[in-house]
Amino acid sequence: MSGSDEGAGRGRAKRRGKKAKKQRPFWQELPILIVIAAVIAALMVSFVGRPYVIPSQSMEPTLHGCAGCTGDRIYVQKLTSYWSDPGPGDVVVFVGPPSWNTRYQSIRSDKTVVRGVQNFFSFFGLVPPDENDLVKRVIAVGGQTVQCCDAEGRVLVDGKPLDEPYVKNDYRWIPGQQNATYPAGRVFGPVKVPEGHLWVMGDNRDQSADSRAHVGDELQGTVPVDNVRGKAVFKIWPPSRIGPIKSENPQTN
């Protein structure tokens, strides 16, 4: 073997040695992978969206939930909120304004360490946030006037009746007679929604404490757009109910 061949051989062996040294055992790479995954999860929860659990029957049959049952798990996306506000017909998750939170109880542990762990995992979307998150459908937006009812018992926005195929249960309506006001009946308003606010109602009208239940507060029952956490777009659990959540604009149907 010539000297040049020996030199080339030593060079190749040296390069192989360098490559071998650069490879780390999996157990050394695992912490790095976990950190990367955690950062991605935190960014997704903060800027893209997160799952929520439906706790009550106020949105039946669109969304299923009740005390003691397995409520729908839904995915709520935030992306569209960066360039547009929620519109009529959108199903949104929002933080209840102050007057909506009188009965809310923290879901965090009384133990400091456990509470800290819960808050930590909430940051990554593994534990629900400790806030009064509610889900309703947008009926009217800022600048519009909402009330009920016309002669057929329909909700009116700016004097025009809404077509609401998603409502299956409502208070009884007797045409041509005096009908009760909410919460014993359908009648409410008129309420002019302030700019930057929303009027929201549950699809299960006779089982929903929504904007109608708070018309006496400082916001007349409306919800600030800034309180909206995102738009519900998909049911992700249980398997029998997996599917999209429709946004049906009742003002154009």
C-alpha cells in the first residue's frame, strides 16, 4: 500500500471516529425532545387553540353535557380571532363577565403544591384553566338591537326575525296571548349591544342562563369580545359524537 493510500485510510477512519462521537444515546436526547414538545404544546395552547369540556346541557343538542355524565370534548381555535371578531351564529367559548361568576368555584386544589402542579400543566393544555369558561352561540353583535318576540315567538335582531334551526327546546309560546318574560318565558329586551360586545344565547333555550339572565348588570347581559377564548369548531370526544360544530348565521338563513 502506498503512502497516499495509507493517509487516505487514516483520514477516513478519523472522520468515522468523529461521526461516532457526535451520536448521543437516546436517554440523553429524551429530555431535549420533551422540552421541545412542551414548548410546542404551550405555543399551540396560547396561540392556536385548546380543548374544553362541555359541563352543562345549555347547548343541547348541538353540544352534549350534563351533571355526572360524559360531556362533549370540543376543540376551540383562536386563529380567526386575530383578524376578525366572532359573528352571528358562531359557537364561542368565553370567560364570564363579573356578574356571571357569582356561583363559580375554583377547580384548583387547596393544597399549594398540587395547585402549582395543576397551574403548570394548564399552561400546556393538559389541565383546564381555572376560570369560568362558558360556551354559547352568538346571536347579535355590537351595534345591533336584540329582543323577543315577534308574533310567532321568534327572536328579533334589528327588527328582523331569526331563523334558528339549532334550537330544539324553548319556553312555550302562545300566539296572540300574553307570554311570560325570561326566565319563565321567552320575552326579553330590547337590548342594544354595545360596540365590542356580543349577545349570546344557549341552543337549549329553556335550560340556559345566558345573556338574558344578566340584562340587569352593567353590560346589560352582553359579553366583551375580549373575553372570548375562541370559536368552537370540532367535537373531538366521545367517538360517537366526533364531528364539526356548525356556525349557522340566523340573520341570513
